[in-house]
Amino acid sequence: MGDLFRALINAVAVLAIPLVLVAFLGWGIIKKVKVYEVFVEGAKDGFATAVRIIPYLVAMLCAIGIFRASGAMDLLTTVLAPITNLIGMPPETLSMALMRPLSGSGSLGIMTELMKVHGPDSFIGVLASTMYGSSETTFYVLAVYFGSVQVKNTRHAVPAGLIADLFGMLGALFICRILFGA
Amino acid sequence: MLNYIWISLIAIGIFVAVGNDVRDEVQNTYRNGIPLEATFTVDRSATGQRTTWEGELVMSAGAFNEFYGIRTAASEVRQPAVISTLPSGESSIMLPIGTSTPDHWKEMAKTATSKDRLMGTVQSMQISADGRSSTVRILLEPIRFVKIKAVTQAALDYASTAVTIAIGLIGIMALWLGVMKVAEEAGLLIVVTRLLTPVTRRLFPDVPSDHPAVSAMIMNIAANMLGLSNAATPLGLKAMEELNKLNPKLGTATNAMVTFLAINTGGLILIPATAIAVRAAAGSANPGIIVGTSIFGAGCATVAGVVAAKLLQRLSYYRKELEITPSPEKEASRG
């Protein structure tokens, strides 16, 4: 069952882009759209959009880079350790949970490291990889998406995103404890 | 809120870096000025006028850990080393950083004069009877301000990383914006949208259900779920652009934008390909075991994010920020 599901999803993922391209452009031809001209017209915004993001991304990534390089993560892990012990979360995975919303490459590094030390099929290994798959890099997404439309006042986006991350990590811990035990 | 988080990241980062460096200085973490004793085994000697020896610096893990007051070295230290004797009689040692270098030395090399090696002076050298090994006392170059230097480097590196990421987006952005434009002109997006209207009307009540923003959001979420991040980002940015057309107050996020981003940061993905690949590379017996647990975790995140976005948008603090001119008459007319 699980394998069938995976095979199916993988097939869809491989076929999705070519199918969408053919379907969309083909439909355009049927509807007598001047596909080439319209495509170029739309595509010319690509450059402006990408460049518009740069200031937002520089601001966000520099702050995250400074925070990561300072070793503040270790300090935060120590401070929060009593809380994680209370909910049965291995202290090793705390830095994973804290890094996930900040940095994609950082959390990927922590996940790889945890698997190297504890083994990929250990509880910590499974939990760390589940955590990695349970959330997105919130601050990166916020910077890129809001940057593209020049939104500076993000209102409740940060709290909502962080609540999503918190529940993602707790959900990962909950399901891993039930299925794989601590 | 982003203001505070942003400045906190920077301020905490710099304070902690300074604090760590002060602690390193007080505890002399890097043993500046203290000579280290080790065995030097010669692989290749007598190049030229017998002034350079290439070989390995050997130290037991215990001795290494004791010297630095750490616990990280697990196996015997076998560090390639080159000792050269200057005509003045002074000898220097060079430790090139490689895979066999202990982590502590790798860390130190990051702030050393040259990043790919550690330099030091040889204080004494006693060659054994067979001439193959010797006991050396070496003094490595002083290592200071590790974290402050790392923080400076990170700020500069990440600034250019940001530009690299944005530039990398240009091509893929152009491709998807072009395709979406064709689909829009052909009226295809309305078809996509109509299918999911019952869902999208509840999630995004402020967005007309036949608006192009809806179809872009649907396609972004679909691409994210399939793990097609190359397609997802351009479609998501397209969605943001369309949502911004409905924005009464440019520069401020609308409720629909925040809800859409909450779904995005939840990161619901059917096959977490990166995590599976790392597990497989680490030698897992069953790399795909996390598919179900990840969907559960991401499901929790997405639902919590949407609920949080919907609840928070009711707070008067956040409602006020969206008002164009907070005038008393307007408040009154709203009842």
C-alpha cells in the first residue's frame, strides 16, 4: 500500500510538468491564442520579479546567517532543554526544530549530522527526518513571497507561520512516538 | 512582528558571538601560547638540503581531548604535517586541513591566517634512533575572535547567497509566468479554479472565486505537494502578484496573503524527497518510512497555520493595520 502510493506520487511528480506544459500551451492553441507572443509577454516579468526579491532576501538571510554563525542556537537549545524533556522530545532534535523555520540548508545539515551520529533508523534519526519533512523554511518563504510584492508590513504572517511550525514539530514528535516509540 | 524578530536575530547573534569569544579568551579554549607535545612520524624526509619533512602528527584521542579540554576526538589523531627548518635554525610546522583533521582543529583553521591550514612553530624536536619518528613540541598560531569573525563572514556570505538565489529564479520565473499567461488568455485557469471553488471560497473569502489569484494559488499548492519546488515558487509569486491587485493598502499584507503563506509554510508535501534521499545516503534500511509521519506532521502544521491565520486576522491590532486611514467615522460606519 505504502509502496504503491509512493510509486504513484513519484510518477505524477515526474509527469506533472511536461503534462502541464503540453496541456496549457495546447489549450492555448485550440483557443486560438498567439501562444508564442503571449508567452514572451508573460515571461518578461520574470526578471523584474526575481530582482525585486533581492533586498528582502538579503535582509532576511544576513540576519539568519549572523544568528547561526554566532553559536546562539546552542545557547537556545540549553535554555529550552527542560521544556523538551517534559514533552519527551530528545534534546538532540531540538536544534533541528529551532533551525527548520530559519534555514533550509542549516536544518538539512543538522538532519544529516543527527543521522550520522545516531543512525537513520534510530528514533532520533526518524524524528529528525520527519521534522524536516513536516515544515517549510518559514522565514525564507516570507521574505521571498512578500518581497515579490513589496509588502513590508507582514501583519500576522510571522505568528501564523511560527504557530504552523510549532504544530508541525509537535505533530512529528507525536506521530513518531506513537509509531516508533521513544 | 517581523521587525522585532529580525533585529533580535542580529542583536542576539552579535551578543552571543562576543560572549563566546570572551569565554574562549578567558578559558583559553584554543590553548594559545601553550605548546603541544605529539609524535611526528616521517613519511618522506630529506628533500633538498634536509630542510623539510613530510609526515604525520600522531596523538592519542585521550591526549588530544585532555590538552584542549574537550570530548570530541573519538579516534587517534593522525594529522598530515610538514615541518620545515629555516636557515636561521627555526622550524615551522604546517598542518593542512583535510578529512583526517580533528574537528577542533578544523574549527580553529576557519579563523587562522590561512583557512586551509594551521601554522605553528616547532620548539623542540627529538628524533628517535631509527630516524623515522620524533617527539615534537609545537606551538600553534594564536586563534582569537572565532565567533565574531564567523559572524562577519556569515553576513557577507549570506548577502551574496541572497543574490545568487534571486538570480537563479529569473529563468524559471520567466518560464512559468509565460505559461501562466498563455493559460490565462486561453481561459484555462477559470476551469482549474471552478473545480475547487467550495474550498477556496472558505479559505480566501476576500478573493473573488474566478480571480486569477485563485488558480495560481491552487497550482502553487499542487506543485508544492508534488515536491516540484522549481515550479512552486514562480506560481506562488504569481499568486502573490494577483493577490496584490486586490490589496487596498499596498505594502501591507492582506488576510488572503497571510492565509496563503500559512498554507505554504506548512509545507505539505506528499513525498519528502530530500529527507528520503538523506536517509538513503546514511544507509537506512527503510528510507521511505517517514512518508506517512511527514504527511501527518505537515498536515498538523498546515491546519494549525490556517486556523492561526484566520483567528489572528480578527484581532483589532491586525485589523487596524489594514485600514487605509484610521478615521473615527469609518469605525463608526462599520458598526
